[in-house]
Amino acid sequence: MTNEASSGTAPADPGDGVFLDLHVQREALERRLVLVQQQQQFGTNADAIARAGSDERETLLDLDRVLTLIRAAEYRRQPGARRW
């Protein structure tokens, strides 16, 4: 569910919807990262701990990608931002 849907308002700029969706993705990835880190720390099964380590690496890569997109979107939102 995006922020627009929960508040009942549509974003003023179509780019705002994309920007808000990126933050929803970021939040979900951060929650997933905490979960897999806890699975690594408190897991009792060696296979599950190894799988959690692999999931952590994948989640960190996804989080890095989303954060890069957020930084780019924040730059584009600035007045006078350069368009390539």
C-alpha cells in the first residue's frame, strides 16, 4: 500500500508517487534486513543461518539500489535541478 492510498490523496506531481513508492520499498527492505540479521544472530540451524547470510547480502544490494534511486529522485525534486 502506498502513502497516497492510505491518506486518500493523490500526489500533486506524478513524480511524487514514484518518490513515495521508493520510500515504501526502502522501509520494507530495512525491515527485511533486520529480520535476516536477527535470524543470523539467534538462529540455531546452521543451514538457516547460512541462508540468512545470503538473504542479507541480497537485501543489502536491493537496499543500495533503492537508496541510489531515492537520492536521484531527491536531486530531481530540487529547484533548478539539471536534467540529463
